[in-house]
Amino acid sequence: MKSKIWLSSPHMGHKEFEFVKEAFDTNWIAPLGPHVDGFEQDIVNFLDSPVYVAALSSGTAALHLGLILLGVQPGDEVICQSMTFSASANPIAYMGAKPVFVDSEADTWNMSPASLEEAIKDRIAVTSKAPKAIIPVHLYGMPAKMDEIAAVAARYEIPILEDAAEALGSSINGRMCGTMGAISALSFNGNKIITTSGGGALVSASKHNANQARFLATQARDAAPHYQHSHIGYNYRMSNVCAGIGRGQMTVLNDRIAARRANFDLYVQRMASLPGVSFVYEPDGYFCNRWLTTILIDPALSNGITRETLRLAMDKENIESRPLWKPMHLQPVFQGSPYYGDKTSEHLFANGLCLPSGSNLVDKDFDRIFAVVDEVWQLATA
């Protein structure tokens, strides 16, 4: 069998082992330690903004703690982008709150500001109160229309919990994703643009929010010589070993972004002229880290080729590709939740495909990928 070409595999540099070895040599193996503090500062420096960072066990943990810090209570409604990974919406259920799903817009594939305002107005009419928070997501590294979303949120005084899990290094007019919400979440899962094996971070301009996140993430232990707890806590803190991996990864982050953007450019060069294929491009002022390169395939223009035609052909050659996220309002677990939009996300899901996008792809990998692409389109036009 041919070797596997992964969608987005971890890509280690040369410094990670040095930081991890230091953790072992100094016996800082348990959670917390100097690498955690250092990793948090590395993120602050990269974001180049007056923010505070709490390193956590996952991006999901960051979203969960974010909802707690924003005061979400059981029975409250929280607006969430429908087209996203389930981790964006699951923490709403953790809180006993109710998700309200908002559709995508066609330019960036992210939360539609128009549908967002429609949702807020209707929920106020139905429930007599505004939703407690808004969770927009920067899909595949492409920033959402945050200026428009923030303007809507401000009109109704609803805080934004920014899901920047896929968008470290992306920006709008120089402002980094991960700094655009009252609270923001980052992810360092194994498939992300950099990884700590598993991990995430909560980011906020509020020092209190970051400190409170750290407190809650370490089982909410009160300042006492014995174990005393006045709040429900969580085991959400990042370990010193994982933070060491993250510190090494931060030294190559800009290189990883450049490599993924080069992948996108290569795909455009080789595939943009194929009948039925289209890409999502950066609006003016936007910078996308291109965590994953994605395409849409229109069967009406591609001689019947669908996203599944290409996905299955790649799978046969041991090349991993993946449909776009299935919208949350179509997920069985969220059946019956309110949804607002024009089914843009349903169209994207039906026709979209994520292509292999790792920063460690080499020429021979792309040769195999494009051999499959060429064969699929040649067969369709034969």
C-alpha cells in the first residue's frame, strides 16, 4: 500500500525536543511550570496586542471557560455559527444553555452578519431577552467578517466569544484573530497549524478573565493550606511538557503559515482552471493562514464530478481529504435548535472538500495528489 498522505499532520521543528528535555531534566512534568508561563508569553508576543493568555488542555476548554466567564447560565441562549466543528457548540450544552445557530455568508464561509441580526431580533421577540453570547468561528483560517459581526453585537450589547481555533496567524487589517472577542479561544490540537499534542488557550484583554480562567482550570482551589473549594473547578490546565512542545512550535509558526499559504497557491495554480472548481479568496485587508485549503465543486459545471467523486478517488490512493464541516443545525444532537439563514452552509457542505494541507507536504506528495485530480477530470471529459 502507498504511504498515507494526511490532511494535516503534526510538523515538528528542532526546538521542541530541547524544551521537553528541559522539562524532564528539571523534573517539571506535572501540570504548570516555567514552560507554561513562557508559552503564554510567546502567544502574547505573537498576537502583538495587549492581551492575557491562559494555556489550557484544549480549545474546547477555552470555549467552556469563556462561557462561564461571560455569565452564561442554564436556560440562556447562545448564538453559534452553524458551520463549524462540534466543539464550538458543545460547551453551550455543557452549560445547560441553548444553542441558536446562524448560517454562513458566501464570501468567507463564516457567520453571516445579516442572519446574526435576524436571529437576535427574533430571539428577543420570542424569549423577551437577548442571547447571552455570540460565537463566530474563523473557518479553515479565513477570518470572519468581524467588523460587521462586532457592530451587530454592540447594538444589542452581547459579548463575542471568538473561536479562533483554526486561525492562529490570520488577521484583518493587521489585527490578529484571537484578539477580536471579549474572550477568544485558540487550539493546538494535533492537526492544527502548530500543536502541543493536545492543548488550547483562552485569550482576553481582561487580566481578570485570564486569571479567573487559570483559577477555574486548576480545580478552583482556594488560597488555603488545605484543599478548599468555593467554586466548581475543572482539570483544564496545560502541562509543562505540552507547553514545551508549544514553545518549540512557536519558533516555526511563521514558517508553517508560509508553507500552508504556498500549498494554497499551488492548488490554485493547478486546479482553479478546472471546470466546476472554485476557491475562497481573501477579502481586501484579510490575511488567512490557510490552515486547510478548501474547494467547492459544482457538478453542473464539472461534467458530473462531485466532491465525493474526488474524495473517494483520493481515498483509493491513500490520500486523506475531508468534506467541509457538517452544519450544526443538521446534526442529530442539536435537532430542533433554532436556525437562521438561507442554507448557504448546507450548499457548502454538500459541495466542499478539504484538501491535504500539511506544512510538511513535499513535491512527491503533490505529484500523487495532482495525478488523482488529473485522472478524475480526464475521465469525466473523455
